[in-house]
Amino acid sequence: MGEKSYERGFPVSWEELHRNAKALSWRLIDKGPWKGIIAVTRGGLVPAAIISRELEIRLIDTVCVSTYDHQNQREARVLKGVEGDGEGWLIIDDLVDTGKTAVIVRKMLPKAHFATIYAKPAGRPLVDTFITEVSQDTWIFFPWDVEPQYATPLAKQRQG
């Protein structure tokens, strides 16, 4: 699974993602008011849509940073930034992993509030608010990345 060795797969359903995005909204509601949301593409788009509804925020922009190619991390590239220092803005992403993207976005928008649904230990210090921490060796399978298929039972996987 990619350049690094991922020991665990963590599949996330649409329902679970929606529930977690709503939980993130609960954590963010009293931290505002917000000027708007800046979604980190592409993973932050779906959570940003849910959070924008829950917090009744209609102004949404995007920061476009490319660090993944399927499951391989590569050098980060900023494809689209935004103006300003981020004051009063809420940055939304699905996940903070190694922190590569978060470092870039933080430099770009140092005064924004950065929130993610999932956080891994290496990137967790870079976000202000998150819902669930997962281990660094876990690959999260988001619902937009997967199709239903047969899954080998864990006991059979260990047998080799």
C-alpha cells in the first residue's frame, strides 16, 4: 500500500464520514463566527460541504495542494492558494497524515483555524481541532476511493 508500509486498513463509510463531519461541526460551532470555509482539495471538499451546512456558512473557497498519487506520497505542490492570512477562516480537510499539506496550508494561512476529521500522530500538532486519531501505520479508505468487494477475514490474512 504505497511507499510506506501500512499495517492496517481503516474503511470509512459515507454514513460514518457524515456523522464525524457533524461531530466536527459541534466542536467548531462555538469557536466562530467564521468568515467562511477554505476546503483543502480534494479530501476536504465533502467534509467542508457537510460542515458548511451545519454551521450555515455559505462562503467557501479552496486551497489546492497535491501530495498524493493514489496511495503514494510525493513532493507537495500548491496548485491554487488564497489571499490573506486566514484570520476568521476555517480550513477543513479530511485527514492530517504526515503534515506535509498542513505545513504548507499553515504557512499560507497562519491565522486560520485548521480542522480535520482524522489525525495521525505525525500531523496532529498542526491542526487545531479534529475528531478521531488513527495510528500512523493506518491507511484510511474514504468512501469516494473504494468500491464494495470481498474482504478476506483477518484470521486468514495472518495465516498467509
